[in-house]
Amino acid sequence: MLTRLNDTKPVRWAITGSGLANLVTCERRFQNDLLGNPEARDPVNGFVEMLWREGSRHEDEVVGRIGHSLVDLREVPTEDRPDATLAAFAALAPVIIGGRLEIGDRVGMPDVLMLVDGKYHAGDIKSGSPYAPNGVDPRPAYAAQVGFYARMLEDGGWGNGERCFVIGGNGATVWFETRKPMRGGKTTIADEVARLTGLARDIREGLVQTVPAACAMCGLCIWNSACKSELVETDDVTLVAGIGRSLRTTLAGSATTVAELAALPIGPAAPAIVGIGESRLEKFVERARALGTPGTEAYAVRALNIAPRARELHLDLETDPTDGNLVYLHGVCERLRRGTETEERYVHFLAVDKSRERAAFADAMAFLSADPDALITTYSGFERSTYRMLQRRYPDVATVEEVDALFTPPRGLDLYFGAVLPSTVWPLHSLGLKPIARHLGFQWQDDDASGAASISWFVEYVRSRDPAMLKRILAYNRDDCTASMVVFDGLLKLPVRAPLPWPPSS
């Protein structure tokens, strides 16, 4: 039985590396996993299950490439694995797979333990990139997890805790120094591990009570329904689109609920809140008022300056993060206008594997570039950034300038960043494509429609070549393209009006 370090009192809930990774992502997720009612959990999302399967497959591939100079403990019963790990340490095994470390109230389960210069170092095998967006530091969740293992190795006398590593999706091993400050500050991986371990213990002991917050990642979480119910019950301010944990903290002195935010004055009398400018605060107040005013319809705060074109191309892409961000589908809903008549068709370019990705990109570029007067719409910056990625992969297909020309006004229109986000107000908790299109009356054909589901279907299709699965993928993408067209049409019809009054008239 686990005990606290230098104590004989049993510990019911151990602190783990994966727990610290969850703590980085969401404090409430960590608390619920540790202390929550299991009956309140949602079923595991199919996309998450697919990621587990693909992660396990990737781990097997990586381990297979290591060779025979390893001790594999993955099949050893959990209760016997700590002793088996210690035996492997004593034998100076060069590589240990699936080891288990137990010290006090901490449990570490690193994918790989590697002996270098007489010291053991811990690492995990991940299907994604080891790096944070800056390309230098580790992903925070990864750093917390492998840094936690490094600290355990140091405390147990099996390592020096100075380094840890991540084996990424491309199979390369990336090392990180635990005591070297990360870019942009003085914080080190070791510092973060110490802070997070202390916070985890405080949450476990009830010294810190976490509060849920609505965010984009919630949809894949098993606690989504439980947290959403609590947020609605408390009228939490994160129900307002664009407000997450950080902004909730910033707003705490002025508004903690949607109603309190809606009641803040707009204009010269608006409160000065450090960290939120006047125009940004006004957007949040307007969104809160829209949520709190029964029967409110969406409106624009200024003229949108968009207009229909004779030819419109509503573009949507699908990518597979489990296969190096393979761009497997370019979908376009083409609409032609002839006077009062319109004609629509769906065009797609499919790449079932990396060998066909270039051809699909080339065909899509040719189609999108053929008519320089056509309007190309996207929703958010994903399509633009993905095409830039494809251009780097296949520079012979198009230049950077040719790619950017497709997405730059007046030829390109980003419905989200160019109109929805800066210039409109909706009575919705999210400004994503699906909530807005559904608000405008559009419905996806598939009850499980989501980008995550499409990836799961594609992974299955690659294995089975089931035509029904491909049909499902194409139908979903077509609906996404059509939804963009519906949102475009909805934006054309939005009235321009002043902020809603508060409180709302009865």
C-alpha cells in the first residue's frame, strides 16, 4: 500500500504524472478524476478512444525500433511492477519499458526509462510534437509528466533529475533540461513540477477547491456534462463566449456571473479593468446581455461590408493529427449566382495517405485559383495555416504568395476573424461554426458530426476501405462547407444595432 514519504499513514489517492498533465490542462479535471463521483462521468468520446488506440500502436512501433536491449515490464502485474522495476535498476538494464515508481504518495509510470552515464532518465512516447508552439519549450502537459518522473528518479536515488525526454510522433527523442529556464521567464520544468505537485496535494486534501470553466476542450472530456450543469447553475461568467479561466480571474473584481457582467455599464462609465481594454470589455458585456435577454436575435455592431459574388467557394479541410497532420480532404461548396437563380455543387479532393497528399493539394489549388474573381470563405484561420503547411511540404505546387492570395481580402473572407468575432453579437455560449449554423437553422446529417469524429472515421476507413465510411466522411465535410455558406448568408442579413439595454425590458 502506498504511504506518504517518511510516514506510515496510507494514502488513498496517489499523485501521478498523468494527473499532473491533466492538472496543467484543467484543474477541475484533475479534481474530478481524483475525487469526483464516477457515475457523473460521460461516456468516453470516440475520438479519445481512437487516440488511445493510435497512441498504443505508436508506442509499440517505437518500442519495436529500440531493439532487444531492453526490459519490457508492461505485462507484469501492477502490484509486482515496482519490485520488477527496482530489479531492472539493480541490473543496470539499458532501457526499461513500462516501469513503475512508487515513493510516498507519488506513483510514476514512465513509458521509457533510459540509462545514460550511470543515471536513469525518464521519458514518454507521444503521438504529437514534443514542443510548445514556440518550437523550443516542451508542451506544458508533457513537461509536467516527464518532469515529475525525473524528480521521482532523483528522490529515489536512481537518477539526477536533470533531464527528461519525449519521443514524439516522428519517432525522434527530444531531451529537455529540467533546471534550465524556459523561454520568456525564469520558470523551469523542475519549478513547475514542484508547484503542480503541491497544488495537487492541496486539491486532494481539500485545501484548494477548483471551479469549472467552459472552454473549447470541454467537449472531449468525460466530465463535460457535470461541469456544464454546475456552470449553468452558478451562471458562471465563462459561459460568455471568449472568457476562459484567465479572463475570469481578471474579471473577478467586477463580475463573476453572466448577469453581473451584463450589468456593467458601457461607454464612458465602463469600469477600468487591468488586462481588458474598453472595446474588448464592451464585446463581453454585449455577449452577456444577449445571453440574458429572452428572444434576442443576433446583430452586427457595425456594417460588415460583405456581399455575395457571382461565384462563391466555401472551403473546409480535414486533417489527421495521428498521421503527421495528413490533409486528407479538401471540400468546397461551390455556389454560382445567375440573377435570382443559384446553383450549388460539392467538390472534393481526397488523399487517403501521404503518397496522395501532394496531388490532392495541387488539384485543390488549381480549382481554387482558376477564377480570381471568386469569393473563397473559410471559418477561422485553420485553412490558411494548413495551406501554408502544405506549401512548405510541396513548394513545387504553389508559392507562399499564391497560397496567401486565396485567403486575403477581397478574394478571401474569414467568416470568423473577418466578421463574426469583431463585429457581431450572438445569444450563444460559443461562436464556433456549428453553434452559429445551428442557430441559423442548419442541421448536420450525422448525429455525431464533429471534426474529431471525422478523424476517427478516416482512420477506420484507411484500415477497412469501407465505402460506407468514406460516404460518411464526405457527407460530414459537405455539411461543414454548406454550414459556412449558411453563416455567410446569415451575416448578409444581420441588422446593425446599438448595444442591448440592461436590464432587459419585461
